[in-house]
Amino acid sequence: MTARLDPMAAAPALMKTWFEASVAINSSLDHTLAELVKIRASQINGCANCINLHTTHAREYGETEQRLYLLSAWHEAPCYSDRERAALGWTEALTRQCEGHSNDDAYEALKAYFTAEEQVKLTLLINIINGWNRIAVGFRGWADPAAVKAASKAASKAAAA
């Protein structure tokens, strides 16, 4: 598959801002939970690039192969905590919003395990990964996980300065 466009080269200032926002939002939550959410949204959106990237990151944070393999069937798998289930349910509700289902049950579960601030952080994370999925799928992007990790570290250092 050939990339259609390199968005970082086409709109560097805007993409830098988008990337920095992604880093800030991602760092506001537990890394393992954040990676599960990003993988699940990417599975729903059919984004091979992001599935590849975030399963690599999840393993680096200590996620097990079993939990990664079972993520697409998390409803039936007993290996996820109630907090993770609430986050995954909210992820699915927002990612599949266009299907017209109510998200009331997902929100009730979310409220039981996440503070108001955490709900906002998680919702922003879900929005960011859905955006990255659309950028990667739309432009047929593929990023090496090691290169993304290096760029993320550089952006974190720049934001801290």
C-alpha cells in the first residue's frame, strides 16, 4: 500500500500542534488503559497502522498477549477489570456514535469508575485516536512504532521546556 500524502510534510505546523495535543492527552491517563482504548477504537475503525503502533506500545507497558488478542471480544473475556470495561464501553459508544445507538448505559458505567475529570480525559483520548485513525486510513499512512516513540519523546521534552 502506498501512502497518498504525508500530512506532517503537507501541514507541518498544524500537525505538530495535533501531535502535541495527542501527547498531552495521552499522558493524562494510565498508559495501559490508554493503549487498550486506542487499540479498540482502531480495531473498530479498521486502522492497521494504529493497531500495529498501539499494540507495540501496550506490550512495552507490560500488557499481555492474551489481553491484546481478546480485546476485540472484551465483552466476553474475563481478563478485563470493571474500570477497563467501562472505558472500553465508552470507547465503543463514541466511536460507533454514527450507528445511532444510545450511549446511556455506557455513560452510567463510565460514571461508576471515572471521576468527572477522568471522563473528560478519556473522551478526549477517544477523540484523538479516532482522529488519528482517520488521518492514517485516509492518507494510507504507516508509521514505524520506534520512530513514533522517538518523536513523542521529543515533543514531550519540547512541551516541558
